[in-house]
Amino acid sequence: MTSSKKSMGDEKSLWGVDLGGTKIEGVILKSAANPEVLFRHRLPTEADQGYAHILDQVKKLIDKMQAEAGYLPAHIGFGTPGTLDPKRGVMKNCNTVVMNGQPMKVDLEKMLGVRVEMANDADCFALAEARYGVVKDQFPDARVVFGVILGTGVGGGIVVDGKAIIGLQGIAGEWGHNFLDESGGPCYCGKTGCVEKVISGPALEKYYFNETGNKKPLKDIVALAESKVDPTAQKTMLRLVEFYGKALSVIVNILDPDVIVIGGGVGNIDLLYDRGLDALRKYIFNTSLDTPIVRPLLGDSAGVIGAAFLVS
Ligand SMILES: [Zn+2]
């Protein structure tokens, strides 16, 4: 079996783990220069069984990867919900709440006997799209990339020259909890009117429900708006477009990235790529909008691929 083990890469290969709330996925990429996926495996996180159990699941995954590859690398990248507080060394802002307050980096390093690099899942998304996805494909000269997750939650990641920018407090790129509009109401983060409370999928569904008394999933609201049969659905979409422009203008004014990649379920809505750009153009501190705003290429795999890039 030696030959098949050799095909799982060597010291140049990159190992990444996406530690999600429902599944833990691992991947081995051939190399930074040629990031072909050599191996992929996933396990349920079973977060309801607690933090120690999550660590056990990670161990099981890495053991499996080691058995397949025939070696263990010196360095593994992990994408996580929330983020590691760089000063305090503990996890924070995780919606998988059992991770919060835990010294996860140290625990993983002790348990696995390797060095661990960690970043938020939105950082990993941005990194993957920058180095392997749509940016590498269509904008190979881009140096500053902003990756947006616009779905159930709203997050973001900044990549400069192929590296994720984590920030002093580990919150670089977290535009989802910038203030946007009072109408968003209280947020789980303790503040009011966050971007996430105005333009996330659940926020749009809530707005439609408050206006009509009808509970509908976002995809139905989008379809109703597109077929122009429901004025409230159209109003919900126009409100999204307007606030999307306002929210994203802050990013463009501060970072002025070479390209913005929009991921997540809400990010799929076609309107964001025509009228959304008009709204953004209206709110930025410039007379024109040159920033390319594009859809991602990698789909669900972006998180785990980005995690692997954390080590190179
Ligand atoms: Zn918030």
C-alpha cells in the first residue's frame, strides 16, 4: 500500500479542517502551488455532547487522515465558527456555544502533537476564493480581497497578498455586527441594528412576516418578488438592495478591496448584482464603482480548503 500512501501527498501538502456546528470536515491538498484535493473526509460534530466530545471527533478525523496518508504533518489549519481571541487564547463569538471560552488552539496542539493555525470560517472562505477560487481564476492580480458570507448570518474575511488578516482582537472583517439600521432590532451580540439583523436571510423573512403576517422561506419571497405578483415581496427585496449597498459601502470606503466575493444563500440573489451595485455606487465616497463584485466558485468546500491554506 506504500504507493497509495505516497499519492496522499508529502511534506508540501496542506491539511485543513473545517470545524462546523454540524460537521467536521478534513482535507489534504497536494501543495500550495497545486492545491488539488487528494483526500477528504467528514464526521458529525455532535456539538450537543459537549466540548470534550468535539475534540474527540477531531482526533478521530485526524487519525483517519493520518492512516490514509501514512504521515502526520507538522502544521494543520482549522476554520472555526467564531474566532480565537489572540490575546486571551480562548474561543469567542461561536454560535456553537460550547466552544466559547475554551482554549481550543492549545487543546488541539496538545492532543494532536502538531502546530495549529486557526481562523474564522469567513476568513477561510475568503482565503479559499482568493487563492483557489474565483479571484485566482478571474482576478489573478488582485492583492486585497474581501469575502462576504451573506446567509443565515453575516460575516466577512479580509485577505491581503494571499494571507488572511486576523486582526489584533481576531475580529477583522466582521462587518455583520457593524451598526446598520435601528429597524433591525436587538441582536444576539448585545447590540442593536446590526447588519446581520437587517440583511441576513432570517432578517428578510422576519421583515416579510411583520409586513404580511405570512411566514415564508426566503426563496419563496425572492420568487414572488421576481414574478412581480407580491408588492410586499418586492418591497422586501428593494429594502435588501438599499441596505446591502449601505452596508457594503463601509467596506469599500475603508478597505477599497480589489475584488469582493459574495457567498451565502442571500448572496445568490440576482438583484444584488445589478440594482445592488447601483445602491452601493450611491453610498460610496466615489463617483464611480470599479470594484468587481462576484459570486464564489468553490461552494461548500471553500471553508475546508481555506483552512488548509492557513498553513502556507
Ligand atoms: Zn450583532
